[in-house]
Amino acid sequence: MSIADNKKVVLDAGAAITSGDMEAFYGALSDDVTWTFFGSHRYAGTFKGRKEIEEGLFGSLGALLEDGISLTINQVIAEGDKVVIEAKGKARAKNGKDYNNDYCIIYTVRDGKICDIRENLDSELVTEVFGHG
């Protein structure tokens, strides 16, 4: 796939999250996808496979957020199979706190599917809004 194709896969996946179309988002992931969160917060570590991402990550976030996360992508940089985005998220937790985090996310795309996600975010905000878990 071309760099432009890889960027489209990632941008379409981000749009699916924002629109709440989680089936389209999960469809953009390879079966063996890994998603690593850096930092020291309740989600730090690596989720392995679509099921773990769906249940362990988005299942938890869905229980904590009022309406999901809206992403605004500020920058996209791509080379080879890597796509990097800088984004701003906007959400409100059910506890009434705003969860408006900043993200730098590195995606690896293989055969038209996202196979690896490496996410950097504000760990302290995660803990402030969602607790230690």
C-alpha cells in the first residue's frame, strides 16, 4: 500500500471513533493488533488483539464517558508503513469532569489494516479524570 493509502486507513479509523462507529474502527484493525499506552495510568501497558481492545479499553472508557471521544487531528506525518498523528480529544466523563487530552499516536499499517498503535498522552489527566483503576 502507498503512504497515502496508509494515511487514509488511519484517518478513517479516527473518524470512525469520532462518529461512534466502533464497528468501522474495529474493522480497520488487524486480528493481531497491539495498542501500547505509555505513562503511568490505568490504561498504561499493551492491549493485544481486537477483543482485548474492545473489551478492556473501549468497554472501560464507554462505562466512564458520557458520549465517547471526539478527535481533532492537527497533524499527520507518514513514511513507509508508519503514520503519526497529533490530535486533541474532547470528551466528558460521567463524573462531570472534562477529558480533553492531547495525543501523539504512532500507527503501523500492514496490508491495509492497523497492526500496531503506540500512544502518548497526558497520564496525569487520565488519572485525574478516571482515577487509578
